[in-house]
Amino acid sequence: VKEAMMTKRILITGANKGIGLATVAAILAHDDTHVLLGSRDEARGQAARETIVAEHPDYADRLEVVAIDVSRDDSVAAARRTIGEAPLHGIVNNAGVGIGSQAMQDVLNVNTRGPRRVFQTFLPLIADGGRVVNVSSASGPNFVANCSAERQQQLTHPGVTWAQIEALIAECLALDAGDFEAAGFGDGNAYGFSKACLNALTIELAREHPALLVNACTPGFIETDLTRPYAESSGKAPADMGMKSPAEGTKASLHLLLGEPGGSGWYFGSDAERSPLDRYRSPGDPPYQGD
Ligand SMILES: NC(=O)c1ccc[n+]([C@@H]2O[C@H](COP(=O)([O-])OP(=O)(O)OC[C@H]3O[C@@H](n4cnc5c(N)ncnc54)[C@H](OP(=O)(O)O)[C@@H]3O)[C@@H](O)[C@H]2O)c1
């Protein structure tokens, strides 16, 4: 009974492939964990579970699949009913889309509203000291770096609220493609904007929930179905473009989930060191200390 009480139950979304699946394996390497592998398609989730269990039969009892589409209220609510009432140690909001031609609305619905939806739904289960890891991207700080000073302040200030983020989203959704620059939003890249908004959301959630450690991170530049088209279009091998393996993309998430992040409401680089919200910091460079 004591052992069961100490087990850390962790929900991770978009975990049927890519960085999410690698993160599941990395979490299960810690034997005090139990993973709820989130997949929007139950069959793809079960297939992913099989690949892990085939390699590590001893993980089988600590790994279950939960159907969850983070873009839909009804799916997230159904996942909440499936999971039951046992407390969660943490959530990894990993599901993400959007390097491509998807509409900004759809990208935001997964990358920004998705983590908020999941957070709000599962908050009652997260114990004090629990962790929320928002898998963001360097595209967020890069987006902010190209914004006007006013937009930079709006996207990064410590008092930022969801209502303010919603207002920025509404403004962007109303703009025509050529009008982002003049409105102070740089090139208006939907993916970068969604991750900048996710980093802002992280600030708010951390401030409003001081008993939790809520942080964001980038996994780094990782070879997955999300990024492979880049390499294909450039005619280079993924490794020659600097892409690393999904396993190498789990370092920051694992640190924020199971280690001691040292703060809440922060954004971390792929080397698991704190990074600024408004400019790129290379892995290995000195950690960001706050402005
Ligand atoms: N790869 C990189 O270099 C890189 C860099 C920076 C940040 N990231 C971030 O890392 C995270 C994982 O990306 P990845 O590279 O591993 O990409 P990936 O291989 O394409 O995996 C994305 C995962 O998200 C899932 N997903 C998409 N829409 C969903 C929805 N509505 N509900 C639930 N799950 C959904 C996908 O499920 P399906 O299989 O059903 O489509 C898949 O499991 C993303 O947040 C991404 O933005 C990646």
C-alpha cells in the first residue's frame, strides 16, 4: 500500500509517437512512475504501448492508454472520466501540430487551448507540489523576438492573464496575412504565435497555482513526423540539419516533471536550463537569470 501511495501517476498527451512516446519510455525508466499514455486515436495509442512493452515487459503494469484529443472539450472530459479519481503527480502537455499549412485557429486549438483545456480538466487531481510541463518550442521566443516592443511586453509580462492572451489571439485571427508586421506581430507565424501564447499561459497558470510547479520547455530540434518534411524539402538528411533523436528531446521535460526546476512559470531550453521568453538561447549557453 505504501508503495502504491508513492507511485507518481503522470498523464502525457500526444504520446503515441515522436517526442511524446520517447518521453513515456524515459518516465517509465523511473520505477516509481505510472504513465497514462494519451493518444487521440486509441488504436495508435495501444500500438505505441505494445512497442514499449515489447522492449520492456516489466513496464507493462505501469503503462496504460487513455484516448484524449486535446482539441475537443468532450474528448478531454471523457478522458477525465476514464482516468478516475487517483491523484496525478503531473501532466505533460506534449500534443502539438502546425509546421505546415494549417489554419492559425486550428494550430492554436491544439497547441495553446489544448494545454489549457487539459490543465483545467485535470487540475483537481494534481497533488500539491505536482508538475505541469508544457512542451513548447524555441519558435515561441523567436516569434516574440520579431514582435514590436508593445507586443513583446504583452506576451511576456508576469501579470499576463488568459483574457489578455485571448484578446491577442482574437486580434491575430482577424488579421490578413500581410498585416501582421504592421500590427507588431512579426511574420505572424501561426506555430510560433501558438507557442508564445503557451509560454504566456504558463506564466499565468504558475502565478494562479502557487502550490504547483508549472513550466514550459523546448525539446530541441528533433527528428519526428513534425520536422521530417523540413529535411525532405531541403534535400538533406535530418542529422545533417542538426536534428536529434526523440530520446534526446526528453531531457528538459523529464527535469521539469521529476527533477527540481528551481522555479515555476519559466521556460527552459532543451538542455533543461532556464531560457528567456523573448529571444533564443542556445543549449550550453549560460542559463537565463531573469531580466
Ligand atoms: N520535433 C521538434 O523538433 C520539436 C521542436 C520544438 C517543439 N516540438 C514540440 O514537441 C511536441 C511533440 O512533437 P513531435 O515532434 O513529437 O511531433 P509528432 O511526432 O508529430 O507528434 C505529435 C503528437 O501530437 C499528437 N496530436 C496532434 N494533434 C492532437 C490532438 N488534437 N490531440 C491529441 N494529440 C494530438 C499526434 O497524434 P497523431 O499521431 O494522432 O497525429 C502525435 O502523437 C509538440 O508540441 C511540438 O510542437 C517539437
